[in-house]
Amino acid sequence: MTKQPRGLGKGLGALLGDGDLTQIRKPVEYINKSVNSGEPKNRADIMLIPADMIEPNPFQPRMSFDNEALEELADSIRTLGLIQPITVRRKGNERYQIISGERRFRACRLAGMNEIPAYIRDTDDQGMLEMAIVENIQRRDLDPIEIAMSYQRLIEECNLTQEQMAFRVGKKRASVTNYLRLLRLPAKIQHDLKVGLLSVGHAKVLLGVEDPTVQEGLCDMVIREDLSVRQLEERIHRLTGDGKKKETVVKDLPDDWCRLLEVMGRYISCDISLRRSDSGKGTMTIKFTSDEEMRAFLKAMENING
């Protein structure tokens, strides 16, 4: 007998519904100036660059792109807009070269976009870039995805660890980690966070669901039925078929737990997450992307007592 996979049960369709949210969702719009407007440009902002002024990165490590995946991304961009702008550097007066986001750039072209939202990076002045991003993070009108993207830029483009970056922006490392986790959510859910249809509390609960399709369905349900975070938790418990309600982590960690993350971050650069229930029970998860990263972790642990 074939063993049935463990999932959310037969009631998934009934609980999630088939409602159409196309009238609620609107494409993301960027109100920044175009690069050919002749006006001063704040390079911490997102600029709209004519697509024919952008060229690929000659050092792009990816040799091929999945055409079907590109078409799917293009469809998402047509509906929601480009959630995460590309990053470019200036090359001459009227040319820009992609630093990161070539796949997104290609999908934008497939979607028929003539102007591409992009960050312009001064590659010869990393200090100014870092200050611009940090200043941007301190703005109070940023949405959660903009904050997460700014954190990610600091880490990737300024070669900072999460602990170093948290110190730069004056935040707890756990808070930084929680924001970065939002970028793991599907583009549709990131869009809903960006435009205010979904709260960060809802997003934290959705991150506990592994299947992206189910995450999107639950997100639609929250919007359609105007569910609170607590109601979303209850729906998930019903979907999983667990009669005993589990404790859910949606609150900030206590200082001692945050301190544990900070100490671990001194020795390893792996993705670390902590989960804690109201009763104080918790788990630590360390994710590796390769055998080399695991060996680096092992070496760091051995050196602590060495």
C-alpha cells in the first residue's frame, strides 16, 4: 500500500477558498526619478533606468537560465511589479552594468518593461554606499521588505556579517535575522507585506509553513477574511489536523536568547535561527549550504575550547 504523504488534509481547498484577489493586489510602483530626468539622484533610492542602457555582467557565474522559470517570473512581474530591484554600476555616461539581478532583469524584459527599477552602486566608494544604505534603513516610512532588502544589501555588497550589520544599524541580531527571513517568502507574499495587506506578525506565522503554495493560499485567506495573527495560527492548526494546539513563536526573543545568537554569530556565518515558546522551551536550527560550510562550523566549534 502506498503511504499517503503527510500534508494539510482534504479540507485545504475548503479552508483556503478560491477567491480572486486580482482586484485587491496592485502592482508595486516606484515613485523615484528616472536616470534620464536630468535631476540629482540619491543613490540610496531606487531609480528607473531605460532597459536599453543596461548591460549584463560579464562575470556572471550563471551560464544558462531556465526559460520556463523566467516566464513564470515575468508573469509575476506583470501582475505584481518587480518586488526586489536589481543593482547596477555606472559604466560611462549612458551605460549601466548589472551587479546583481540579471535573472530579474531578463524577466522584466520578457514582461515588456522599458524602465527597470535599480540601485546604482559606486563600486569605488564602499563607505559611501554603506552610509547611504544605513541612512535609508533609519527612515521610518520603509515597509518590511524594503528594510529586509536594505539589510541584505549591507551584508552582500559591503561584506558584513549579520552581527556587524546589526551593530551598524543599531538593531539586535535577532531582529535583523527575522527581517532577512522575510525574503524567503514567495514574491506574492512579499508584495502583500510591501503594500500593507499583510503584517509582519502574519508573515512570521507563514514562515512556519514549508510549502510555498500553501503559504500563498493562507496569505490569500488572511486578506480575504481579514484574519488576525491568532486566527491565522488557529487555521493552520486545523489544516495540520493537530487537535492539540501548539505554541507558536511570533514574539521577539528575550535578551538572553538574542545574546546566544550574537555569540554564535562571532564564530560562524551560517544561517542560525532560534524558536522559543512562551513556556521557555526552544530549538536552535543551523542551516548549511554545503559540506564546506559544515566543516567551517565544525572548525569554529573546535576552536572555541582550543
